[in-house]
Amino acid sequence: MSANEEASSRRELKRLETRRSISNAALGLTLARGGLETVRPEEIAKAAGVSPRTFHNYFPSREAALGALAGDRAKRIALKLGDRPADEPFATALTEVVAAEYTDGEEPEKESVHKLHSIMAEGCVNVEALRAVMSEEGARPHVLHAMTRLEAELIPVIAKRFGLDPDRDMFPWIVAAAVNGAIRVATEYWLRDDVDAPYTALLREAVATAAALAEQAPPPPPGPVPA
């Protein structure tokens, strides 16, 4: 990665951290008040430690701020994966990044998550966050759009890692889909009543398995990418 690319990545990560602070503030106020109806953008800005102008520079509405959590996470995963050392095993790099973003260092409670499994998105296990976001009609479209973002964000990073053209090679698309599926499978498996293993451990195992397949199997011949 060139110096310009590194600087650009740092700037984008800083921007995403600001967005995360604003989104988390919107989430906190929504939870505290039982809904977003009485929450004003100015209050979200204050809770996030930014000015109202900064809020509007990042989000067009309070609904957009609340609904951006999953999509922004996908962007952070892609950026942080791209920043990992080139000589680090792909499986190690991806597992560390995904585990950090999906659990934030805390083990979730299965009993609470199980109640909302039917509306879970991308293996999201923050129950209160999910309940708050999905209950807001204005925020829901932002969330549904964000659910498709992880694969789209990973494809170009994976392609660069393996020296492939994302517009001509299916391999990065296949790997990105496998990783996204691994996250979903790990979550569904963990939610079984007969499974006692920690979610973080299962998530790491699933992502590492999907990523390891990419390193073990050579890229297939170039073919048309999915439409």
C-alpha cells in the first residue's frame, strides 16, 4: 500500500469513527426514549460530542444515522482488512478484523438474541440495537440496504489481495460470499439450544474456515462475474 493509500485509509477510518459515534448516540437516545420520534438531530449531535452542523455533514436525517450501523461496519471491515500486513495469512487477517467488528470484545447473551433471530441481519448480535433500528420505519430501509454491503465492500479488497481483477474474476466474489455466509452460519449454529460454545469462538472458526479455503484453492479461470 502506498503512502497516499495509507493516508486515504486513515482519513476514511476516522470519518467512519465519527459516523459510528453519531450512530451510537442516535441508538442510545432511541433506546432511552423507546423510539426515535422525540429525538432531535441536535440532541444526537450533543450526545455524540459533535456540532449539529457536523451531524448534518455526515447524515441527512436521524433515521439515516440510526440505520447506518451495519453498512458502516462493512466499510470498516474492508478498510481494516486492506490495512493488514501483506505477508499476514489471509485467514488470520480477516478473522481478526471480523471478530473485532462483530463482537466489540464482548460476548453476547444467547437467550436475548434467540428472541430476535428471525430478524437478525448479517449475524448482528446486539439485540437492543437490532430492536431499536428495525422498529423504526424511517430507519428500516437504510438497514435493509446495509445488509448487502459486506460482500460488496470485501470484493475489491480480496481481489487486490490475490492480484485479481474484480470485474473479470469470480474468485473474489465467491470468497466474499463464503465469508458472509460463514458469519451467518456461525450465528445460527451458536443459537442452537445444544451448543454451549462462545459466539466469538464460533465466529472466528467459521470465518477462518471460509478464508482458509481461499488460500488453499487456486483462483478459478476468469469468468463472468455475477450481475
